[in-house]
Amino acid sequence: MTNFNSLIPMLQGYGSILLVSTLLMAFYLLVMSRKQSFRFQRMYLLAIPAVCFLQIVALALLPKIMPQEEVEVITLTQEEARQYQYENPDTKVIAEEMPAAEAEDISTPMPLPEEEQFVISASTIQKCIYLGISIVSVLLLLIILIPLVQLLLRTRAIRLSNMEGSCTIVRKPWVSTPFSMGRIIFLPMGKSKEAEEIFIKHEEAHIQSLHYIDVWCIEVMVRLLWFNPMLWVVRKHLRDLHEFEADHLVLAQGVDVHSYQCLLLEVASDECSILTNGFNQSFIRRRIKEMKRTERVGISRFGKLLTALWMLALTGGTVAFALPEKPATIVHVMKD
């Protein structure tokens, strides 16, 4: 047996985290997704898991840092209790009726019956929940490390002789679709020179835009905070945004749109690692549709300021929610 009422603050904290993440993501989908301020949009999406992390820190630390007031226990008659509540409307009062004979000795706690002393405490349940969350996070991090280690082992023989410009180009038979990891570009063998040039321009756009830093950050954050489903939605939209930005930069260099779209369809069925920026990460149909879109406009400075204020307001509201409430006043009302 346990008192589940003591778990309510933890559930309320999780609800506030999920609510704020949902509101932030809804704002992005409704207001920002049709804009063309790629860098600011990326910063906004990456800020959502950061806000979630700050909420967890606030909910965990603030109740311990803030000074705690002691619970006040007073004994009043019914008339005095009514007067007390009238004079202290902001004070939370828990009224308990008790016989007048028992009012003289309220400080001594009554011993629990022997069969009710073996109780599972709420703190034990919380520790088990936190332990389970930590175990799942470690497992999810290990899962993404496996393909990373495999890729590093395959590329351990790369030398500076493979440098082409500011990037390292690797052509291997086991590469099925073009992708980049860090400043290394992996290309499949047997492609035409024209196709390779487009592949390289696309991956260089990812590298120059520092998309690989976004990828590593979001992959770590969603695995540490995997219990928030909205962060997985953020991850998907961030990866899509990377491809839209790379497509925009490639086409701005004068690449033929039709040839570029044909290459997208050619590599659409291949897969690449989640820790890399691949040529075919997003839905091809949507990417082609985005290339044809001409009415996209950027976000003004005033719009960016309002967006920042929106995030600060939600974060501040959560921090205020985490502040400890004033303890209740227990009023023992003596029966007449």
C-alpha cells in the first residue's frame, strides 16, 4: 500500500513538461513551418528540448532550494475556525473535527496499527521510476553508438589524400546513398560525374550549415528525454528542415531543378545512419513540393522577438509552477 497523493506533484510536473512542449511545437507548425528563416527555425526547434531539460531541473531543484515553511497546527472551536478562515482567506486550511477531550493532546501522533506499518513509500516508487527512465536512456544511447562505431571502424583508413576542398570525400562500395558525417562525405561508387557534383554540393550545404551539430544534439537529447513524445516530433521536423535548407542552397548555386529532383527519386529507396545527414532523409514528395514553393517569406526581427518572448513566458510559467506552495494550516475543530 502507498499514498498515491504524494505522487501527484510528480505527475503534475510531467504534465506541465508535456504541455509546454506541445504548445511550442504547435506554434512552430502553425506559424513558423511555412517561413524561410532556416537558421532561426533550427534554433527554435533545438530550444524545445532545452526548455524541457530546464523544466526538469526547475521541478527537481526549486522545491529543495526554496525555504520550506513548517505546517501550522492549531486547535479552535467551530466559531473560532470560521473567524480564522475569514481573516486568512489566502491560507490553505484543512479542518479536522475532533472531540474537545482530545484537543489537549494533539501533538502526540497516534501509533499505526501493526498491519499498516509495512507501507511502500512514495519516494521508493519515485526512485524506481527515475531508475527505469535512466536505464532506458542508457540503452537508447548505446543503440546509436553502435552504427557510429561501425562507421568509424570502416573509415579508420581515411587519409588526408582524400581531401577535396574543405571536406573529405570517401567513395566505397558499401555506401548505397550519399551522406555526410561531420566533415566527411560518403559517396557511392559508379555514379556519373554530374551526379557526384550534385551530391557533393548537397552534402557540402549540410556541412557549411553545421547540420551535423544539430543532429548530434537532438539525437542525444531525445534519448535522454525519451519520455517526452513531442521531442521525437521535434527531431523529425528538424531533420526535414535540414533537407529543405540544403535543397535551397544547392538550387541557389544554379543546379538544374529537374536533374536534382530526378536524383532525389533515384536514391529515395536507400537508407543511411540516423547520425548522418543523408541525401534522402526527408519525404521526397514534400521536398519536391518545397522546391516549387515561391511564396515563402522570412521571419522579421519583430517576429523573432515575439517568438523568444513566447518561449520565455512558457518557461517562466513552468518555473513558477515548480515553486513550493505555502503549507496548509491544519485546524482541529473541537466539537461543541
